[in-house]
Amino acid sequence: MDKKRACKHKYVLKLYVTGQTPNSVRAIENLNKILSEEFKDMHELKIIDILENPQFAMDAKILVTPTLSSAFRGSIKRVVGDLGNREKVLSVLGLF
Amino acid sequence: MVKIRRGSQKRSARKSKLTSVNFKDGEKVLQSSQYHLRTIFDKNPDGMIVVDNKGVVCFANPAAESFFGLKKNQLLKHPFGVPAIDGEATELNILQKDGKTGTLQMRAVQIEWDKKPSHLILIHDITMIREAERLRCEVDERRKLDQLKDEFIGTVSHELRTPLATIKEFVSILLDEVPGKINVEQRDYLNITRGNIDRLGRIVTDLLDISKIEAKKMAIRKSLVDIVGVAKGSISLFKASAGAKNITLKLLFPERLPDVYADSDRVTQIFTNLIHNAIKFTPSNGKVTVEIKPGKKEIECSVKDNGIGIAPENKDKLFGRFMQIDRSAGGGPKGTGLGLSITKELVQMYGGKIWVESELDKGSKFTFTLPVLNSQTIFKEYINNGIKDAVDKGSAFSIVIISFNNFKAVFKKLGKEPVNQILSDLEETAKKTLRRVTDMVLKYKEEVVILLPDVKREDAFAVGSRIEDAVRAYFEQKKDSLGGVKIKYGIANFPDDAGNSEELIKKARDGRESISIKVSPFKSKQR
């Protein structure tokens, strides 16, 4: 996937977490790192705490957290886990 | 030839039969292995799901269904997500039905499912483990804080006592007019000062006690305590304050009482705390009665007054810390609000109970119990503690056991009661020869045991010979009735003679070092 084309279409990323549990905190840190290093200004990130907004999780059929959901040109992809494995995350999102 | 042919025909027939059996068996094996696999998936308490490389669920076992609270048809085709891990475990959270957060451990491996690359995800519920860990951390944290608090109170109390003693000393010197005459007003002020120094001293002592109890550092010294003696001693401390309010202070006790196994200083503290309160909350011309009653397995002591009493709603708070139900009541110097709390802790430390019965305006009755242990329990506990102490301090522990050399003959001749009497007399005799409070004499079955904590072997022999002299003198007195009784005694020492309590007792019982005391033969033999 070439990054220049991606610039025109922003990635809409949603990260579902559960409060301040260790893996939620880790997922946010890992994701921010990936985003700042790999593709700046090419994304829109929303962090959704399912404790505060359980309905969002239900609507999106989120079963576990952390789940990262990415919408790009109509295709939705999801990654489960603390996003510590950068290659894996990027490859699932179709960025690698 | 024929035979051979037949043989080969038979063999080939057998062969084909075997193949068909093998085929059927194979089917069976296949069926049964399918059944086994199904069982493993269905009955596995861990959740198992398979997702394709878009993260959509294409297989789920019943455990996974119940984890997520979804039926099979809801879970299949569900956009679960692709696990961003490979082999290693990761933790996930799940929102449980009760709104709490559950914790799952997830492992994922890449597999091929319906010829497409997929992920097998194993899910293990570790909510309880994480919760237990969290609780343990909390408890540890609290314990650390408590410990800090106790150390702080301990240090502060200690540091406060030293200057307090100096202040009191110099105020007393001023009151004694050592530096020069003081006028009436000055004397009044100094007296108030001294009263408050005493009060502060009591508070500090109470705080020290509480912090020691909290830190479980209060040394539990136990020996046989004459409870009536302790009660008498405690009451005598209050003659003046009871007299000032014209309060009658009485002690009721039965004639024979077993000793309790406790620390006489602490039992005194329990009594004085209760009597102090009773006098404080009883108006002039009132009555305070201390009563001691034997129970089955304990001794019951009560302090009863006809004072202001306690309202029912305050009874439970009474033994709490810093509790003073009515600060205006009682008059006189204010307490610390720690007295009853300490009293309760002390009673419990020695295995007793404390409670209160009271009616507002009619009076209160505080009752506490102290267990009466049988001599066997005390004996074992005392020896074990003695040895433990000796190990801790690097010192020694000795025991002396006095017994009959010819018990059966004596028992047959004299009977149960006189034998018991001899043992009681021996116990008394031995007690009189001992000089330290920590030494203890116990009548134990047909023996009299003398326990000597912190006593070396050679010193134990000195004690032994003193006892021998006393016992000889006793039998000399009783030789008319007790002729023929043979007494022996043995001495054993930890760590010189024995390494543990059993060995120690055995060694002392063996009485290898024993010296028989032979008093004139039985009367029957004289006849």
C-alpha cells in the first residue's frame, strides 16, 4: 500500500479500551507510537472507553478490548490485543 | 503339496478377512477420534474460536459462547478481529454482564481452516486470578502502612516519655520547695501541672501498649498466677481514690481457686483499668464489687458498680479505641479512651473473653474470663517456650522432675488421696526453695516438675540439691506416716543433655543423676 495515496483518504481508527486496565493503557501507548512514527496526519483516532460508552461497543459488536477498528475506503478491519506487535498490526490494517 | 496349497489358500483367506476387519476398524477409529475431538472442543473449559484472516469468527466452542454470552449463530460470522499476536499470550478485557471488567488471557496460533489461512484463538478466564492479585497488593499496601504507623507511634511514645520524666521530676522539686518557698497559688498551678503530666504519661504508656499489641510485639509471659492475690493487690491501689468518694470497695472470692496461666502484671493491668473506670463513673457513697468465680474451664472475674451505667447503643463502641462515651461524666482526670481497648486486647491475648452488662443510671458490670489450663498444656507450653527462649538468647533451660521411686507400692499402701497430698506437699516444698519469678513448679500426673528457664546445668544441680534438702526435711517431719516412700529426682538441661522437649523430659524422668531419698521402710515391714 503506498502512503501517498493514503494521504488523500484518511484512516478512521477507533480503539476500544476498558478504563485504565494495564492492557488498555499499553494499547494506547503502542498505537500512538505506531501512528506517530508510521503515518502522521493520515488518520483520525478515536479512543472509546467501553465502561463509559457501553452502547458504542454493543453497536460495533466489540467483544473484547483492546480492539482497534480501522475503516479505510469502506473496508473495516479489526485487530485484537495490546498492539505490541507492530508488524502484525500494520499487516492486518493493510499498511505493510 | 496339497497340504501346502491348502495352507496358502487358508492364509490368503485369512489375509482378506484381516483387511476388511482393518477397514471397518479404521472407520471406527475415525468415528471415535472425531467423537474424541468433538468432546475435547465441547467440554474444554477454555474458549476456542477460529477467525479467518479478516477477523471473522468461523468456529466457536461452547465455552467461548458462554464467555461472550452469545449463541453459536450469533458468534459465527461475528467480526471479532484479528489477533495481533503470534504464539505469545496477551491479556484482554471483557465487559461482564454485571458491569464489572473481566480479564481473559488470549493465545493465538496461525492455522489453516477450510484451506484458508486463519487463527486459532484460545481464551482462558483469569478474572479471579487478577482479582486475587489486586486484593493481595492492597492488603500488602495496607499492612506496610500499618507497620509504619505502629513504628511511628512506638518511636514517638518512647521519645515523649524521656522529657516527660524530667519535667515531672523538676515540678516535684519545685513542689517540695527545694529551690525556695512557693505561695498557695503557685502550689495550685504546679499541682495542676503535675496532674496533667501524669495524664500525659498515662496516654503515652497506653499508646505504647496499643502499638505493641498492634505490632504483635507485646511479650506474652506466662506463669501460674494467684488471681486472688492479684485482685487484692489491684484493689489496694484504689483505697485512696475510693475513700475520697466514700465508695465501698469489696472483693468476693471462694476459698479454693485454681491458678490461671497468665502474666500477673498484665492481669493487674486488667483489674486496675476496670476498677479505675468503676470508681470514676460511680457517684459518692456508691459501691464497687470485685468478684472472682471459678467456671468449668476458666475463672470469671467481674467488676460491678452502681454508677451512671452505659446506654445500650454505646455498649458496642465501648471497647473501641479513643472511645469516651461521655467526656463530661465521671469528673476527675480524663482518661485516654484507650483503657478498655487495651484491656480487651490483653484479655484476648491470654485466651479470655470480656463483656459488659449495664443499665443506664443503675450501674455496670464488666466481666472477663481467663482460661484455667490443665497442667499438661501448661507443662508443654512452658517447656517449649523455655527452649525457644534459650535458643533465641543463646542461653539454657533446665527441668527437675521429682517422682516416686516405688509409686505402685506407695499407691497400693497409701491410696489415692494421701499420694495426691504427698505430691501437693512436694509441690509446695519445691516452690519454697525457688527464688526467681520465672521458675515454675507444676504437679503433673504422678510427678512434680520444676521448670527453670534460663538456668544452666550446674545451676540446675544447685537448685536440685536445695530441693533435695527441703524434701528430706519434709519426710523427716512425716516419717511416722510416710515411712517407706522412696523419692527420686532427675535433672536435665537444654542444650547440654537434650535437644528438644521430649528428650529433655525423658532424660529428667530417667533420673540418671538421681539421688534416691530413702526414708525409713514401710510400717508393714516394721511390724
